[in-house]
Amino acid sequence: MRKTKKYTTAYKKKVDVERDAYKQKKSQRGTLQCRGCGAFYYRRRWSLEPPFDMNGSAQTKLRSVFCPACLKIRDRYALGELRLSGVDARDRRELMHLLRNEEARAREKNPLERIIAIEAGGADGWNVKTTTEKLAQRLGRCLRKARGGAVRYQWSHNNKFVHVLWSNESAKS
């Protein structure tokens, strides 16, 4: 008589599927409002618009907390980094407006997508740190569309962090 082996998944790695340490494991009850940016948490979603009319007794239901994006900014915990190279001094102001406008458009859709810091990264470059990896990708794509150049994406293990490298090819020639 032939014995059949039972299929087991015990050999598989138990990979942590939660990618963001600042997001809460369980959904919070009620309505929350961020003390830092003013975003609202209602029905498992952060948004910039209040979930109801803010008159009278509705305000008593609000609890004041810090959203995950504000906590990341406070702790300087970045999940994405955009490196700009080949930036002329005369283009810096325009690129700053371009990055801030794209952040504002992304924030309308998801208030947790924010720029943490924009730092000088050398003679002709910048480092832009973001709260999500998607925002770093979006900023790189926006720069490529607006200014040309080359964009490269480098993900870390399990896609928890992304380096986006944008280089301005027109500045080299």
C-alpha cells in the first residue's frame, strides 16, 4: 500500500505583510482628527475633507491624534527617497514648485503621502525624502515628464523602501 504525503505549508517563510510600522494594526473606532495636519480618519480611511458637517455636537465625537504621516515627519522616517542630480542653480526654484505642486495633488488623494525633507545633496543635487514609496515614484515620473532626463528606480528587500534617481541629461550637454 502506498502512503501519500500530506501537503504542508510549514516550510514557507512567514513574511511580514505589514509594510508600514506607523500604520495601526487595528482600525480605530469613531472619528479621529490629526493635530498636525488636520486630516480626518473615518471608516478606515484618512482624508482631508471632514466626514460630516462640523456643526454642534459632531465635534464632540472627534478625538485628536497624530496621523502616521505626521509621526513619520517627526521621526524623519522615510519610505522613499528621490535623488536629483544635474540641477542648475537657476532651475532650483522651478523644480521646488514642481515637487510641491505634485505633493499637493498626491495629498488630495491620500493625505499620508507627504514630503519629509528636501536637502542639498552636493554641488548640483538634492535629496527628497517622502513618507511613502509611491510618492517618491510619482515625483520622479513628474520630473521626467516636465523636464526630461532619466529616471531609475531601486527597490529594497520586500519593496519597503525605494530610491528614485533622476538625472538631468540636458545639464550635462
